[in-house]
Amino acid sequence: MGFFDDLVLPEEPSAERDVWVSLRPPDEDEGRYAPPVDRFAPVWVPQLEVVGAGPETRVLLTGWSVWPQSVTLHLAVFRSVRRQGADAGRQSGLRVGLRFSDGRRVTSLDGKVSRRIPFTGPQGQASVATTEQAVGLIPLDPGLHHSHRSLFKTDVDLYLAELPPLGEAELVVEWPDESVPETRTAVDVAALRTASSRALEVWPDLDPPESAQQSGAFATMEMSGPPTFLAPPLTRYQLEALRREEEARQRYVPRADWQRMGYRDWGDADLIRARLAGGAPPAAVAGRPGTTPLHLAAERGTAEAVTALLTHDGDGDGDGDASVDVDARDDDEHTPLWYAAQNVDEGTVRALIDAGADVWTPQSGPWSPGRLLSTTPLAPLVRELPGAVELPAEEVAAQQRADALIAAFGEEQLWTEGLGICFVRGLSEDEVIRRLGADPAGCPRQALDDAPFDPTDYDVSLHYVGVLGVDGAPGGCVITQNGYMPSDDTVLKAISAGTAAYGVYFNPKGGTFGTLARDGEVVESEEIGLWPHASDPAAFWTFRFWQRKHAFPHGADIMAYACAAAGLSIDDGRDAAGLRSPRRWVELPPRLRR
């Protein structure tokens, strides 16, 4: 007789049953978000001690379930008093964390990630669900049995998807709502890692199930969950806020170098003082080859930032000697005052001049910081200084003409990205339209929304250009397009017979390019708007390509340069510079298309 035979009634042989679902071999997420309970029996490592205590609360560590590559931490929370109205899900709830020997920290507050879970629908279709998944110390559901969750005792299971690295480790517990202070407990990592090799794999040779054996769909429902008194993980917005706060705290921590200084950081006088206080050398090379902190503060910063460097007491004797060379030259042979002049910042210029900066020695061809400043509203600062150079009358007149052309484009922001624009000297709208191969009578003035093409179709819009006359002495016409054709060689040759035309393309992929045609031939192609060098044409300087900060809108100096190159002197270029004002739309003939 069998052991149970006298306790059960005889049964018929079991009927054939369909497979509901079969265990599959492990996938790449196995053990990442939950312990591998379907495949392994863990090793129990006991560790029974109080790891946190408050007036009415005790948090006990009862032990660890150790898996081959991970561990589950088991806590038991005992309370002698339960109070009504306790808020669940408060950030000041129970907090649990581990500090590893390598300095890393994982906690029950580490936030969540979006997890994609593939599944098969009722009709057999493959689909993907997205769920929010906790990371770090992941809370598990200990179940609803009385032994796990009674009125005065609750189990808390937290899963760590890795084995702690060898070395000293600490368990850290804190519970502000229950007046449990931060408490640290040593963890025997060596015992955990040794135990991991003894975890028993239940299905070592599991084969994939046959699809025919799988049920079309099945579902499970969880009715419980982790204890609500656990402090919830931080949201991504809270984590981002904490990250910004930590960066702000670290920003002004003194350090002895100039590393991780961003573009705007050189304008932060407090940050510069903090670096200097930490021992960062004020005369060190930082940024581009040969540039010192004073170069960068003068180029991108403020008068206060420059003054912080100039007045730093480098040797600590109280005399304010910062050992900073106010005339240090970078690899381009420029001094800090050169960059301050490009910004036309009065406070920065004054601070450097007061510190004895050389104003008049040329640094690029004939151009010195003083010569640049002489063409700006800051000219009175340098006009009476020793060595002052008076600009020749013809240079002054050229500068005045250039500034008048720049001013003709107004003060409002100009639309330039992807714009093609061409200035033609002395021709009427009708004559330009005829040279473009169209009948002026068939090209009425229209707004872009009423144009004979779809402006949103880029390829089609390349076949059309807008023509608009401009007044001046002499005046002429402007040709515009959301594209490069107004600067194309074939178009420029067609319209420049007996005159001059200059086309510009503001390439949205980078760079601004200009082409000059005269008497039907292209005579110059160049990239314009860059900071000029000594070998560049004088007009690059006159039209303020060197000036970083200015009152005129972006692109106005380039359009003014193009006008001058074509021989125009226009009175008002505001309508000419955009596409929104009405103009005469001309379809380019095949011979003028690309």
C-alpha cells in the first residue's frame, strides 16, 4: 500500500489536458527587475539585527535571499502603535539604501524607467506594452498572509539586481515619519558572494516550448503590492531638480583648475573667484590654444569677471598682484583687450585700459584694439590715450557709408536662415524680369501666400524668385528666394550684363556665401560674415564682420556688404530683406535652373 492510499479515493486516469503556458528559457531581462524565482532556489543568508529604531518603530534586517547574480533584502517592520490618518506614499516614508565599496549608492528612491514588454494578444497578434518600472532597490510584494502583513508587523522585501562588489558595504535606513534617524549597518559582502555560487538552478536544460502548446492568451492579476509606507521613488522631474541643485552646489566649490568652464561661465565673476580661491592659476592656458582666463573673460564675460582676474591677490601679500599679463597674446597674437573691443563692452574695456592694457599696437594688419574701438561709440575712451592713431578721412567716410547701409535694414530681427538674396545695381523690376526670361506683364506683385507656387514645396519653390525694386542713389532691384538660386552663377550672369550683381546664400547647414558678377561674368566667390584676418579685404572690417555684439539685427551687415559690392546705396532695405512683403514672382526658365 502506498503512503497516501488509505487517505484518498481511487480516481480514474487523468484525461488529456491542453498546455496553458510553458516556462521559456531566460531572456535578456531575466533577473533585471525581479528575482529569478521560476528558475532558481536561493540560498538563505541570515542576518538578524535592528537596523533602525524610533520611539514606536523597529526596523529589523532578517536576512538575504541570494540568487546567482542578485540578492533580495528582507526587512521586518514592527510598530507598537498604529495611528489614523497616516499619509501613504510620502517622500518622508521609509527609505532604504546600500552604499557599495566603490562609492556607488542604490536606494529604494532611485526612480523608475519605462519598460517595454512584448506580449501576444487574444488573436495571436504580437504587441508591446509599456509600464513604469522601479530601479535601484526594487520593492517586491511580500504577500497578504498574516505572517507577512499584520496590524503591527509588515515584511519589506527589496530586490537588488546585482551582487554587491567585494569590500565594505553598508545598509542605510531612515524613516522621518516614524522618527527613525539615519542608521548604518555593515553588510558581509563576502558571505553573500560565496552563497551566490550555491543557488540551485531548477531547470538547467530547458528547451523552448512549441508554439502549438501555448495558449493563445492568458492573464494574471496582482491584488497586493509593496507596503505603502515605503517612500516612493523620485519621479524623473524630481530627479532632474535634484541633479540641478547638486550641480548648483558643486558649481561654486573651489577647485584648482579651469576645467568644465562653459561658454557663459567666463561671465560668472563668483565662479571665477571660486576657482581662483581653490588655486586655479590665473595665467594658465585655458580654452583655445594660447588663451588665458583673461582672454576668455574679456571675450565672453563681463567687467566684473575681468576685474576678478585682474585684482586677484595671487601671492597673498594683500597688494592685489594677480600675476596676470594684461597684454598676454594667444596663438592668434591677440590680447584680452582685442576681444573686449569686439564685444564693444564699456566696462570690460575700461577695466583692461585701467590695468595698463596696450591699446594701439596693431594685432591684425593695421588693426589694433584702439582702431576697432575708434569706429564705435566707445571711441572717446581711447581717442586721447598715448599713441592714439587718427583714422584717415577716407576710412572714416567708408565706415559712415557702411554703417548707413547697415542701418537701412532696420532694427527688427531679419529672417535669414536658408535665404537667397541678390542685389542688382541700376535695373528696374521690368528689366530684371525680362533678363530672367519672363514677361513683366505676367508677373504682378503678390504676397507669398498668393504666389503662383506652393512655398512649402522646396523643390518647386526653387523654380521661382521674387523681384522687388529698391530706392537709392543709385537704386536697383533685389531678387529673393527661400533657396540658393539668387546666388547661382547662371542667374547672376543672366542679370548682370552692363551692371553688377551680388548674390548671397545663408546656408542653413552652415556658412554664408557670396558671389559677385559684373558684365555677365562671375568675378568673385567668397565666404562672408566670418571674423576677418589681416589678409581679408578692408570691407570685411568696415562692415563689422569683426564685431561680436551689436545693435543691428543678425545678417544686416552681410546684406549691407552685398549692396556695396553691387554698387547700391539703398535707403530702406527692410522689405527687400524678407519674403513676406509683396513682390513680383518670376518662374525661372529651364536654362536658369539647376
